[in-house]
Amino acid sequence: MTEFLFQLIDLFAAVLLMVAFAMISQRRILSLIHLYTFQGVVLVTATVVVAYVTGQHHLYYSAALTFVLKVVLIPFLLHRVIRKLNVRWDVEPLINVPATMLIGIVLVIFAFNLAQPIAQLSSSVARGTLGIALASVLLSFLMMITRSKAVPQVIGFLSMENGLFLAATAATYGMPMIVELGIALDVLVGILILGVFMFQIREQFDSLDIRHLEKLKED
Amino acid sequence: MNMPGFLSQLVAIVVALLLAPILTGWVNQCRAWMQNKSAPGLFQPFRLLHKLFNKESVVAEYASPLFRAAPYIVFGCMLLACAIIPALSTNLPLSPVADAIALVGLFALARVFISLAAMDVGTAFGSLGARREMLIGFLAEPALLMVFFSASLISNSTSLTTIVETLAHQELAIYPSLAFAFVAFTMVLLAENARVPVDNPATHLELTMIHEALILEYSGRHLALIEWASSLKLFAYYCVGLALFFPWGIAEAQAPMALLFALPALIFKLAIGGVLLAFLETISAKMRIFRVPEFLGTAFLLAVIGMLIHILLKA
Amino acid sequence: MDILLLILGIPLLGGVVLAFTGHRPFARDVNVVFSLGTFLAACALTVQVISEGPIFVLNKQFFIDPLNVFLVTLTAFVGLTTAIFSRPYMRVEQDHGKLTPGRMRLYHCMYQIFNFTMLLALTTNNMGILWVAMEAATLTTVLLVSLYRTAASLEAAWKYFILCGVGIAQALFGTVLLYMAAEKVISVEDGALLWTNLETVKHQLNPDIIILAFAFLFIGYGTKVGLVPMHNWLPDAHAEGPTPVSAVLSGLLLNVALYAILRCKVLTDGALDSALASQLMMGFGLLSVVTAAFFLSRQKDVKRMFAYSSIEHMGLITFAFGLGGPIAIFAGLLHMTVHSLIKSAIFFAVGHATQKAGTQIMDDINGLLKVSPTVGWGLMLGTLAILGMPPFGVFASEFLILTTAMREQPWATPFLLLALGVAFASIFSRVQPMVFGDTSVKSLPHSPALVPVFVHLGLGLMLGLYIPPYLDEWFRQAARMIGG
Amino acid sequence: MNEFFDLIAWGHLEWVLIAISVWLLIGMAGMFALRRFTLVARVLFPIGGMTGIILFGAALSSLFSDVASSIVLPVGLPQLPFHFRLDSLSSYFLMIIGAVSAGVSAFAAGYFRKGEGTPPGLLCLEYHLFLASMALVVLADDAYAFMVMWETMALSSFFLVTANHRIPEVRRAGYLYLLVAHIGAIGILLCFGVLQANTGDYTFANMRAQHLTPVWASVGFVLALFGFGAKAGILPLHIWLPEAHPAAPSPVSALMSGLMLKTAIYGVLRVSYDLLHTQIWWWGVLLLALGLTTAIFGVVFSAVQVDMKRLLAYSSIENIGLLFAGTGLSVLFSAYGMKPMAALALTATLYHVASHAFFKSLLFICTGAVLHATSERSLGKLGGLIRYMPWVAWVTLIGVLASAGLPPLGGFISEWLLLQSFLFTPGLPNSFLNMLIPVVAALIALVAALAGYTMVKFFGVIFLGQPREAKLSQAHDAGMWERIGMGWLVLGCITLGLFPVQFIQLIDPVTQRLIGAGLGQQVADGSWLLVPVAIERASYGPVIFLLGVSASFALAYLLVRWFYHGRIRHAVPWDCGFPCQNARMQDTAEGFGQPIREIFAPFFHMEKELPGPFDNKPRYRVTVSDHFWYWLYLPIAAIVERIARLIGLLQQGRISIYLLYSFLTLIAVLVVVTLR
């Protein structure tokens, strides 16, 4: 039974990685948000499973927290933002998708090589997923680099945060509760501020294309 | 200072004062002969001085005291120079006061003052003369210094008396370095004493004159002093040359009586030197002013090469 | 009620109060009062530490040791002086119609919260909380930078947020790894993330994990320190935000980020046998110094220029810590202190100058000495001080750093010589015409608050000629701690 | 005499420190009397002059009782409080600082006028801070105190240079000056970093105790040479000097040229003789080569200048070059263990330090007086001033003679000693160096002669001839305070010229301490004759020299009056009967420099503008500038500019690129740490 559960954790992790790739390839903002929500869901389930397997109760709390934050609140805010600013149109990445995918694969290999030796040292049941976590962090980083509109960049930022959460769960059954709360608070405030910004950027540049944000530079 | 020393010092000064104009006259006379001219008398310079002293001196109205002081200063410098150069005897109480380097300094002092005086009146020619005089000076001085040095390196001393004594006393030795030094010295002498080919005291041609332009504004006693000073200068240069390169016959400190033989020796050497100078002046033509730096530069280099050779050959 | 909690409580309370009253005219004074309270509490704390030594509260969640006590006092002090400075400054900005009352409220509220977060980051013993505080500091300053809501300020704020957010995220990953390494040695119950606990067992931490953790933490917090090449947010944020914010950014935030790196370095050095951490710090420090120096020579905007100078000095400090050894680390700590004092003083003076001239473009600012001698001399002396002219403290630390480097790492000294020379040439050639020469501008309605400028310069001068014994003692203990 | 010194022999260092603190107090007072001109000028500056004399006395007496006393002040870094130490070397330089500053301060009391840019009180502060920091540099006994004082000196003098900062050129000069000074200071700092040899103890005492490997010692020496050379204006770091000196107010230029440059010499001596034990022969050669190049360069440039203060500035470069050459020679000798020769060369150097300090500051304040009387700095617009300001003119003449290295004044003696020491060099074991020596001696002689040329130009064009401008006839002579200052400095020049024997007794303790040999005993025998080695070898008696010249002067005068007459008639100058004379027909400064320009053409970067044969408004213009600008400084500036542009490309405003930087850095660091 637990054997099966362990495999389940790894499966969820794999799904997360897949979602990360999907985000890189995804062009429509709306479906990006859906993917983000889905990522959140997977993350929550994975956490719950880990919590169940290892009986770490505080993991349930953080799972609940994650659920509220990343499955309900943030997607809702994002939806509002893009509805207000009606930017659900496509964005063309700075680097074309196949190239990004290739780089992404390289990154994944790199991340695995980096994480394996350490993961062995972990006492966690989900140690295998550390590499995946690192990989998805790097992938979201890549996504932020390639996207040229504000909203996808923010989503990349958020999914990077997801990767970090996964890493925390995988490596150490999550951070201490107080830290978890702090992180959650920061993320929430951050997304609020970003939302506000997007409105102001919109009214300043009447577009959310961050390629307008290139005035400040060395000339 | 001891009595014979005082005596020889006094003799040296008086001899210098008397012989210097005669030397000038002698050189002019020889030159005149060589150029088939009728020569002035040997004592012509004294007559000239007497005449000038008698004249009242005309001074430019806005000339400063410097202008009137300069002739005396120059005269003083030259007299001191003659007093410290061992021409007759090495027993000169004043000699330690200034060694070879100081002697050069002394000449420089005189030159600076005469040039300043020339600039003082503020005429075109005056400042022109001053510039050319300083131009010659800054090239001739180091050359002269180098000449002294190559002698000093031999005698390990810059004090003229010691140089003379060492050079006079050792058994006859050939010094290639001194040969170079001698050539250099001759060139410097020509330049410093306003001789052809560097300068021609006999003309007031604007393009050529150097020394004459300096003293253009002087007249009367001032001019006389300057003339006397310049013949003293010539005399001093001769004595230096003789002391460095032909030091024989100069009386020693120990033998005061030798003065009696030293004087004829000196006169004899001076006479020959005068002839040579006149000869040089006759055979060579006046060169353009801009060639003078090259001329003196050559002298400078020769002197330096002389020192180098001394160090190379230790001789 | 513990003083330490008081220090944290006062600014938090201030933030809450000003969140409601920040738009009122008296809010400026309230702001000053709260900052003053914080500062007084910090002084009391300092006295307590001098008498009793290190302190722990809330079962070791918060602590004060020689490494952070002087930073806490410094933060509170600069916070106070900046508040004093911003009274007339922000008033003028408001008169110029650059700010609405609402923005003033935001400014005052965020200013207090920002102080709170920095003090929290300094005093917490928990590496996780440290991270949280750093992130919160980023968020508050993002709001402050974007205060003017101009296109430029928005752009600066956006870049600041994204770059530092991503950086901080790396730091979180590092923290996770640190935690992972820690929980093998320390049981989770008694605080596996408490720095003091980690410090006691640092030799048992697994080097493979720790070095990886340090890599992430260094990149993460290094982004906030403004190390090249993660520095790109810094000049924009400094140039576009209000001047008081630039002052606290340069003077305090960078220090706090560097403080975080130092805490991590101590653990890493303990766990590792090699000096990899030190080499990393030296490399990035040197890179920052040289690059920033060359950036300096092309600047037109005065605040931007001094922002680059901050990068340069942070690089120098990082290099000093990487250099190691009691003298270099002492010098680094001293440099942190003096740099934040002098640099904030410069920003004060620059603020008044730019308000007078109505521009930040240096070519349009001339003859400050004529229009207002105090501002002029403040700027001139401050610049000379930051350029390492004695007898100011910056020179003292640079003296120690360079002389040590000359024998420890001779290869680095040519770069330092080059960088310092170029920096001097660049900055001074710009500042001199600003201060000297003739001008036609007239002075402002509100008299500038120049007390802070000269108090800071005075302190900087003092630290160059006389370092109080207890401060010296703290520096030495901290140096011993960091040097391992 | 000596019992008087014994009377106040207690606590020389205390006296010195008291004097310095009085200077600081005066500065503070100036701060409080910011705009009260009369108080500052007529009270504070004279008191400063008095203090200078006190300092002079204290240093002098400490020279006689040669015991090094030291003190530690409770300021500075925690483990490194300020150490101050008064040994013979420092007291020698202190003596000069005190003496010269006394004269300059007295002059300044009459010099500063109302309403000149910076308020007088501030000037007073900067001025006395400058003096105090110079004195403390010489006193400092640890690296930190030294550096602090060194930079304070640079800073205060910078503010003095930019006293009149309304003028852009002045600002530019000040900027250049401070930049070079700062970079040089970093060099010195690194030198101390080498000398402390990882002990972390920066006191000079510790540095003396260290024994460095030749490599490290050489590194330290070269760094010191770089740093102090930048301050002294040694080639190619000299460019700031001819800019800063003219820009500064004249008393300040006097202090900078007369005293501040000497602190650099002090630094070189301190490092290469005191802090480093053994010298290496090529150090000497390096110093010698640099010094001579600088000397020739300086004198040639000063000969063609048309601005009187620039001319003096370049002549300072020349003298600094001579000083470095002398130092180099002594280092060379002591490297080969020939102590007496080293002592001779060092004595010559130190003598020149003193005489240059006096005559150069004298000349600078004279230009100050001229500047005030005529408000003209360009030689082309001056002339004939000896009639309107005879006092200044005669004073200047003495300075000029001293500076031209003519007997019987100070400048000659140092050159004489230097040449004497050159005549010793055949004793050197290294034959290659022996070959070098004649050339070097020749160059020194050349420099001296050219200095004469320059000085004749300087004096003649300013004071002699006819005034080139009508307004010059309104020029007024110097005031009382200015005369006092000049008189004091003239006194110094003459004393140095006439009493070398007595003065060398003051240098003796220094050379004894640094080298372990001295001329004191040797010289003391001939009281009126200066006999460095032996009477047979060389001797020089300035007093008798002067007496001889003046005696024959007087003799000639009297005899002429006696036998002939003293009649004199004033008329218009004859000038070969040229009818229409005017002042424009005199040689201009350019004209006077022309031969030098022709002979040393390769030295100059010349831009000529010659008139064509047919243009009816013929115009002749030639501007002479420094090759080093075009060979060294402009290229460096261009390179920095290019690098800056390249680095600027890093930051093009695109956030994705910035993220990419962070990303790549992260990857790189991760790779590094995993590959460790």
C-alpha cells in the first residue's frame, strides 16, 4: 500500500514537471492560469499524500494553506486582472517554443544531476522529487526569461514558488509552520502588489507588454 | 695668509690687469698681419681704455641701477677669476675659495649680469644680444665644465692648483682624454670670447653680432670696464687652458723665487697662443647664428667623450 | 516587556497608526516620533548589550550578538535621520504636486513597515524568518520606489520586484536545503533553522548540501546586495524612488542583505573544509567593484551615479569579507557602518540639491556653494568621504582592506587600484562642477534639514579618527565569528 | 648659542606639537571669523607666521640634540593610534617647513584681498590645515597617521588651489591635481601594505623590524616611488603641477612648490633609507634616470613658457628632478656600501631641498606681488617693472640668482656638492655605471646652465626693459607685510648661500642617522671654506668669494672716480641709431624661448601658425604643449571611455536579459560548486 503511495508521490511530481513544460509551451494566458491552478491542485494532493504517509500533521495545515492560496485565491485574482485588462490574447515568447523546450530538457538533466547526490542524503520519503522540484524551479525561471508580457511573467514567478514548495515538502516535510505562514503571506501580498502594478502599467503604457519597460538603461 | 702667498697673489692680479689688454692687442695685431692689414699698436687697447674712461658716459634715461652696476660686477667677476687661476704660481691664497666648478659659476654670474643689463634698456638689439649670449652660455658652460672634469678625473680633484700640480709633476704621459678636452676647450674659448667663427667683435651687423649687441648702450667708463673685463676674460681662458694642458713653468708653492721664471714662461705661452688664435680666426669664416648650437654641441660632446675615454682607458 | 520586542513593536505600531493617519499634515512628525522611539529603544538595547552581552528572547527566536547589535542601532539611527530629512523634503515634493495625500499615507506607512522588516531581518535567529523579512522588505520598498507612479518609477519598481523576487526565491531554495542539512543534526523540535543552533553544530553539517545551499543563498541575497551581474535593479530603483528611499536602500537594505550572506557564510565555512565561499565572495566582490567603477564614468543622473557607487562599495565590502582574516573582516564591518552613514548623508544633500535645481541631471546643477553653502559643502565633503579621502572612516577601512590585500591577494590589488582610480575620476569630475562654479537658481521656501547630513558626516569623521571601545570589541568578536 | 638650545632642550616634540596645534587653532578661529577680513589677514596670518618661527626653533634645537622622541595620541584606529616621532630626518624637514611657512604667512597677511571667491576665514582654515598636515606628515610614525595626514595635505591644498573656483580652468586644475594625488596616495598605501609584511602592525617601528625578500622590498620601493613621484611631479606624473601652481593663490603655490613637493622627497628618503634596510643598486639607477629625465624636461619646458607661474612650476619640476637624481646617487653609493660618498650625495640633496624651498617660495610670492600690482600673469604683457616696484625687483633678483645656481647663493652650493659626488663615482665597482656617470654629470651641468637661461628670461622680461602695457606704469610696490615675508625668505637664501659649513652641521645628524656617515666633522675644519673631502680635492668659500667680487667692484668704482670722473648724461637709448623705438620691439617671452624651442624641438608638441607670404594681416602663433598628454593621458582616457561604453552595453533595460544574467550566474555558480 505505502509502496503504491510512494509511487503516487513520484507520479505527482512527474505531473508537476509536465505542467511546467506545458506552461513553457503554452501561449494563451487563460490556459496558463488554468495550468497554474492545476499545478496547485497537484501540489496539494501530493502534500496530502506525503502527510498521510509520514503522519506529519503540520503538512495538512500547509496543504490547506496552499489550497486556499494557490488554487482559490491567486487564480481568482489573476482571472479578475485579465478580465479587467482584457489581455487573454496570445503572447509570443522571445525565444520560440521548440528551442525553449530543448533548453528546458537540458535544464532538467542538469537539475537531476545536481539533486541526486543530495537526495540520497535526505531522510524524506519523497527524496526522489527533489530533483524534479529543482527542475521545475529552473523551468519557471526559463519561462520568466522568455515571456514578454507581464502576466505570464508573474505566473512564472508563482509557479517557481510552487516548485520551491514542492522542494520543501520533498526534502524536509515542509518548513516550520511559522516560516510557511510568512512565505504564504509574502506571496499573497506580492501578488496583490503585482496586480496593482499591472493596472498602473496598463494605464501608463496602455499595454502589458514589458518590452515597453526599457527606458531605464545605460546609453 | 703667509707673506709670499700674499705677494704671489698680488702679483697674479696685477699681471692679469696689465697683460690682459696687451694679449687682446697682440691677438688683434697678429690677425691684422695675417690679413695683410696694417696692425694697430700692441698697446692700442690701453689707449682705447684711457679714451673711454675720459669720456662721459651716456645712459638711457630710464635705465635702472642694474644697468650701471653691471659693468663693475662683470669686471669684479673677471678679476676674481684671474686671481684664482694659477697662471704664474700655484701658491694662491685665494685659489681655494673657488675651484673649477665655482670658476664656471663665476663666468656664468658675469654673463647673467651683462645679459640682464642688456635687457634693461629694452631696445630690440639689447634683448636680442642677451638672448644670443645666454644661448651660447647654456651650451658653453657645460662644455667647459666637462673639460674641467676630464682634468679632474685625472687628478682626482676639482681644485685648480691641485690639478696643475698633479699634471705638471707626473712624468710626461699622453692623455687622449685631454686631447679631446683640448679641442673642446678651444671651441668653447672661441665662443665665449666672441671670436670668429661664432661672433665677430669687429662688426655691428644686426644679423651676426652677439657681444656687441649686449654692450650697445654702454659708453664711457662703463664701456671701458666692460672692454677691460672682456680682455680679462680672454686672459683668464688662456690661463685656464695653459694651466690644464701646458702646466709647465708654473711656480710651485714651495719656491717663491720661481715666479721670476714663471712670468717669462707665461708671456711666451700667451704669445704663441695669441698667434694660434689669430690664425684660427683668420682661416675660419663666421657661421650663421643657428649653427652655433651645433658648434657648441660638438664641443660639449667632445668633452663628454673625453671623460668617457678616460674612464674606459683609465688614462 | 523586552526591549528587543520593543524595537520591533514600535515601527510595526507606527506602520499601523500611519496607515490611517499618514495623509495628515502632522503625519511627518508622527513618523519622526516613531523613528525616534525605535532609535531610543535601540540605544537602550545597546546599553543592555554593553552591560550584559548577547541576548535571546522568545525561546531563542530573536537574538542580539556582536554581529547584529551595531547594525540594529545603525538601522534605527539612519531610519531616524532619514525621517527627519524627509519632513521638509516630502513636504516640498507635495507642494510641487508630485504626491497626493494618499501617497503620503502610503509613504509614511510603508516607511515604518520597511524599518520593521529590516529590524526583523537583523534580529531574528531563524533563517526562515530572515528570508520572510527580506522578502517583506522587498515588497515594502517596491511600493516606496513606485511612489511617484511615473512611467519611469513604475518600470524601476517592476524590475526591482521581478529581479529581487526571483533572487529571493533562490534564497528560499537555499534555505530549504539548509534546513534539510540541519534536520539530520538537530531535531526539528528545538529549532533546526535557528542560526545559533546551526552555528554550534556547523561542523557536522553535510558539506555537499551546505555548499549547494550556499550557492543558492549567495545568488539570492547577493541579488539584493546588488552584486554584479545581478545588480541591474539597483540603479533604477535608486534613481526613480524618492530620495529618502534611495538613502535607506543604499544605507540600510544593502547592509541587511549582506548581513544575511554573512550569517550563511559562517555556517558554510564551518561545514566546508575548502574556502570556496570566501573565493566566491572575493570574485563577485572584485567583479562588482571594477564593473561599477566603469559604469560610474558614464552617468548623467546624480542619484543613479551614487547608486553605482553603492554597488562599488558593496563589492569592496564583499571582497573584504572574502579576504578573511581579522583585519579585513574588521575593515569590512567598519566599511558597512561608515558607508551607510556617508552614503545616506550624500543622498540627503543630493535630495536638497536636486530639489533646488529641479532636476537630477548633473549637467544642469551648478554652483551649489553659491545658492546654499551648507548643501554644497555637505555634498562635497560627503563625496570626498565616500571616495576614500581621510580622515573619514571610509578611508580607514579602505586602508586596512588594501594593505591586507597587498600581501594576502596581490593579484587583486591592480584591479582595486584601477577601480578606485576610475571611480574617483568619474565621481569627482561630476560633483565638482555641481558644487563649485556659478549658478542662477534661487533657494527654496522650506529650509532644508541639513542636521542629518552633518551628523552623519561627523560620525563618519569620528569613525575615521576614533572608534569607541565597545564598537571595536563588537567588530572584533564578529570578526572572530565570521573568520571562524 | 648651544646653551640657549640646552635651555629649551626639554621636549622638542612637545614644542613642535604645540606649534602645530596653534596652527589648527588659528584655522578654527578663521572658521569663526569667516568674513571678518581684517582680523583674519592682519592678526591670524601673522600669528601663524610666528608659530612657524617657533616650529623652526624647536626643530632646530632637536636637530642639535639628536635624540628621537616619540608620542602616541589616543586617536586613530583601535589597535593603531596615531604615532608621532621626531627624529633628525623629520626635524630637518620640520625646520624648513617652519622657516619657509613663516615668511609665506607674513606675505599672505598682506596678500589676500577682500572679495576673492572663498571667504577669508575659510582660506585661513584651509591654509593652516595645510601647514599643520604637512608638519604632521613629516612627524608621522605609523602608516595610518602618515596616510591620513598625507591626504589631508592633498585635500586642504586642493581647496586652496580651487579658492577661486568660479573660473573653469581653476576647477580643471584642481580636479587634475586631486586625482593624481589620490592615485599616488593609493600607491603609497599599497607600499605600506607591502612593508607591514602581513603582521597587521602598521607602525613604522614594526616595518623597520621586518626583513623583506629583495623582491618584496623592490615592489615596495617601486610603489613608493610611484606614489611619492605622483606628488613630487616626477615624469610622467607631472602634468598636474603646471596646472595647479598657476591656478592657486601665490602664497599657496609658494607653499606647494616650496614645501609640499619636499614631503615627497621626505617620503622617498623615509622609505628607502629608514623603513627598508638594504638598498639595491638598480633602485638608485631608476631614481637617477627618472630624476634626470624630469630635470631636463622641466627646465626645457620652463624655458619656453609665457606664463610666469607656469614657468616657475616647470622649474620646480626641474628641481624635483635634480633632488631625485641626488637621492638616486646616494642610494647607488650606499647600495655598494660607499657610505661617505652616499653621505655626500645625500647632503647635496638635502641642501638643495632647503635652498629650493627658500628661493622657489620667494619667487612665487614675488610673482604674487607682481600679479597684484599688475593683474597680469602673461610675460608678454609685463616688463620694466623694476622702475615701479624696485623692492620686489631686487628681491626677485636674489631669488633668480639662487635659482639659476649661481655663486655665491644657495642653489649653487647644492649643485656644487652634487657634482662633487659625481666625481667620486669612478670608485663604483660596476663598470657600466662608471660609463654612465660622465653623461649624468654632463646632463646636470646642462640643466644648471639652462636654468640660468630660464631665470634670465624670467627676470628680464618681467622687470627689465620697457613696460609692454601702458597700465603697468600704475604698478605699486609691495606692502609692509609682503616685504617682511620676502625679506625673511631672502635672508634664508643668502644665509644658505654664504654659510654652507654651518648649515651642513644641521644636515650631518640626518645623514648620520640614515647612512651612518656625515660631512659634519670633515667640513667643520675649514670654517670659511667648504671642504667636503679634502682641501686638495675641492673647496669653495662663498663669503670670501663675495668679498672678492665686491672688493674688486668697489676698487674699480673708486679708482675710476679717483683717476677719472663720475660724469653721466641721460639720453634716449641709442640702439644703433634706430629712430622709432617702442616697447613692442623688445624680445617677447616667446622670442626668448625660441632658440630652446628650435634646439629641443622633439621635446615639445608644437602647433605653429605661420603667415603666408601674401596675406596682408600676417599672424604668427605657436603653442607648445606636453607630449605626455597625447602619448599617455588622452589614450588612457580613451581606453577607459571605451571600456565604459562596452560595459554599458550590459544594461540595456530589457528585463528578460537581466533575468538571463541572474539565471546564467546561478547555473555557473552551481557548476562551480559541484565541480569543486
